[in-house]
Amino acid sequence: MNYYQPPPYAPPPYLPPSEGRPLESGNSRKALWITIILVTAIIGIAVAVFFIFFRITAPMLLLGKAVNNLGTEADERFNSTPFKAFLMLPEILEDGTVTVNFDYTTTLFGELLAANVDGSVKLSSNTETREYALGAEINAYGETFDIDAYMNRERIALRLQLLGDDFYGFRYDTFRDDIRVFGSLIRLDDQYMDMLADIVDQINEMMNAEAIDVNIYEAYADPITNFARNLEVKSRRTTIRMGEDSIRCTEVEFKISKETLVELLKDLYNVLENDETIRAQFEISDNSLFDGITGGYGRGYQQTLREFRSFIREFERSYSGDIKMQFFIDRNDRLIRTEINADVEYDRESTEFIATFDFGNSLEDTWIFEFHVIDEYSTENLLILWDFEDLPGNQRNTVNIITTNDLDSITLISDWNQDSGDFALVYIDRWEKNELTGVLTTDDKNFRIRFDDFYPENSDDSLKIEILAQTGAEIDEIEYINMDKWGSALMESIMRLIIRGLLS
């Protein structure tokens, strides 16, 4: 199948490494990432305005309806790709099971030396009852390694098949005493046992913390509502050009001033300062367990508030300028174009950000996103083209990402036949082309996705992965040996293992 079909504004064709020049230096990629970060920040503001503020005035009502219609089209495009499956995972894991099967093979020295590792990992989760189970079986070098783990509000238990069929675990509420019994056998000092007990206390607190009430976020409604009321909103009838067509539409424009942004930040700070639920979440993470995970990066609630307050002062002192957004809505309440212009100065450095989003006249038109970042020293340009084709027996998404200064480009293609489940994901840049194929089947509640081979062009390596996600977690209650009885039980298991090894 010939996947690469250049759209309008086509990027340069694929060239093998021997026919082209080396990749650009890090400066080009750094500028691209700066552009993406700025784009993300502006779009974040726009999304907040879209979905929170549109009820304030009649123009915003119209805008909200148009954005909702566009969102439906964007969902249709995205849901026609295999990536749809991964967005289903969080909901499945609220009460469900995810099983990952893999098979990896590698050969060296012309197949004189070969290795194969395969296995299966199964995670079952019920977030309402806070019960979790993990099972893994790994086959490598002629040996099989099994491990099972269970966790709930009261205890953690683990089984290593190497040591037999027994689970070894501990209760959170008795761990501080139980660790003294086992710790003395393996000569742990009191300070280390206290540290372990503190960590288990934190696990106990997290596993038994009350669920966050969604109503707590109502406290943030007033700052957001005030922000919306302070926006300068205009609406008028106008005509715009799209290709060779002139389209009569409604333009909704609003402006975000420095004063409006500063007031929003201060209002949010005042609410955050008195938010006991968020404070409690910080206190849970402000402990030795999380310090170990984050390398000591964790910070307390008061420290976070101080940094937020300092940021507001710095922003108020260093920032100036306005952000203007224009939205063009056709007679069918469809958003056809968005224009964003931010001409701002921060710490005496001026930057202009211009973005245009053209959504064509229909779902299957080319959607064109243009970004320009202009400062005193340079201009960075980025062009993204998103094409969608609903072909017979197949749906294709093609995304071209082009840096228009030097015409470097990346092309991403997704083909998926929802009837058969066959899909292909293609990556193309100036120097290489990679393709990943597989099968995805789903009923919108469960899915099975299989990747054929992550190294299709490499005869020495092969990696195949299959993921099965199903709703409904069936987690059985288990019997386990508590920590205060680990000593004798482990000794018996080790002796059996030694005897079995001597007799084999």
C-alpha cells in the first residue's frame, strides 16, 4: 500500500540518508519546542474560555455551540485511529483488567547466538473498592519466573513462584510492630525499621483517604466567572475568504488584558490558600516515600503558595500586552476559523505570537494550523496539516508537521479498517520511513490491540505485543503469611528450594 500522498503545502519527499544532508543542529529543534510550548500555553487559555465562559453572553453561547460541533468532528477523526484504544484505558481500569502479552527475540552473529524472552503481565483494578492485583509470568533462557501481587485498603501481599505457592504480606495497621519481629532476624537497625514503618503509614493514609468531592471545585467558579465578565467581547457579521470561496459568517472577538490575567491569578491564589482538600493532598505527598520517588523534589503546601505568590508578583511587574482571539462561525453553527494574536512584552523582551486555525468547510477538508513566533532576534514558523479520508473499508488520518523556515517536515499517517481491525501507523521524515502494523478490535467498552513487530526492517530483532483490556475486574480474596511469621515460613521455603535443586 502506498501510504505517502503529499497534501497541499507538501513537504519535501523522503530521501535516504545517503542522498541528503545531516539533520539540523539542536538550535532548530530547540526553537521548535519553544514554539510548541508557547502554542500550548495560548491554546490552554483558549480551551478554558471555550468551555467555561461561553454561557456569559449571547456571543459566547454561539461560540460554545460552534466549539461543541467542532469537537464532535475532532473526536470522529481521532476515534478513527488506533490511538482511540489508549484513551479507553483509564475508564476500563476503574473496574477492569488489562493483559499485556509480549514476545521478544534477538539473534547475534548470524543466528549463532539467539535469545527469546516472552511473557504476560496482567493488571486488575477496582478504584472504587481500591483493590488491585498484578500477575506476571516471564519465560527467559529456558526458565519461567512467576510473580503475583495483591493490594487493598488493609494489606499488601506478594507471591514468588520460586518460593512456592504461599503469599507473603503485611497489614498496614500492624506493620510497625510486625517489622520488629522480622527485622530482628535479618539484623535491621531501629532507625531503618522506623523509616519503613513511616512509609507504610503513608501508604495506609493514601489507600484509605476519602474520595475527592467534585463539589470542592465550586470554590474556583467565582474567579473564573469574574475573569469571563472582564473580557472585552465583540460580535459582528463579516465575510472571510477560504480558498476561492467567500463565506458569510459571524465573528466573535475577545481581548484578554494584563489586568484581567493578574486579577485571575490573585483570585485563584486566594481560593487556593484556603482549600483544605488540596492542602491535604499535598500533605500526603510531602513525605519520605515521595521524596525518594521524586529525588527530593517534593515541596510542602506553604512552599507552593509562596512560589505561586512570587510568580504573581513577577508576572505583574514584567508582563505587558494583550491577547486577542477571533472566532469565525458559519450559518450552520460550525467554527471554520480561529485567529489568535498575542503581542506581549516580558522582562523587557517583546514577542509576538500569531496562530491561525482553518477547519475548512467540512469534516473531510484539510485542517490547517499555522504558528508564528516573532521576537527581536528571530522568527519561528510552524505549519500543521491534518487530512482525514473516510475511504471504503478504511479511514486515514495524515498529519504533516512542517517548519516553514527550512521546510523540514514530519509526516504521520494512520490507516485503520474498523471492520477487519487492520491498521498501519507510518512515520516519515526527510531521512527515514518507519511503519508499524497490527490489528485493533473494539466494542467501545473493551479492546484488543496487537502490534505485529516493532522492528519490521531488522532481521536480528523482533518484538511483538498484544494488549487485551476488558471491563469487570474479578479480584479474589487471598490467604497470606503475615510479616511476623515470615522468618520460619521463608526458611522452610528456602530449604525446599535447596533440596529440590540437589535432587534435580
